[in-house]
Amino acid sequence: FGCTAGIAEMFVQSHTGVIELLPALPDVWKDGSVKGLRARGGFVIDELTWKDGKPVTVKIRATVKGQLKVSWNGTVKTIGKAKKNKTYTFAF
């Protein structure tokens, strides 16, 4: 399980309270997608697609109410009060 967790951390990190997208993406994985990753705070990454190392599609579902902050490359986008079972789409 440790290897799987390490790979997931390359796509999404959330230990600071902010969901950081693609924080450690290897250069050889320029294009790709993942689905179903969980983030701290009660959020699920329903879809994360990237091209040339940049997020193209980002859909995050809240499983509880709470603040949702998403970051990529220093840009942070915030949903003040995310609603339970609502999916939020982000563009960077």
C-alpha cells in the first residue's frame, strides 16, 4: 500500500488543507488522467486530466460541507463553503 500511496501523492497532496494538483508529476508523464483519489477534508477527485503537465479537467466532489481550496503552480482557487455531494469544476 505504501507504493500506491506514494504514486497518489504525485498527483494530489492535501496535508496542508489545500488540495495541490500535480505537485510531483514526473516529466515523462506529460499527459494523463486519474479518477477517484481522496483528499483530506472530505473531498474526492472525481476527475483530474492533464496535458503537458498542466491540469485540463479538474472535478472535485465534496462528501461533507467545508472549505475547498485547490492549488496548481502557485494559483489557489477557493470555494468558501462547499456543499455536501456537490461537484466543483476548476480550470487553471
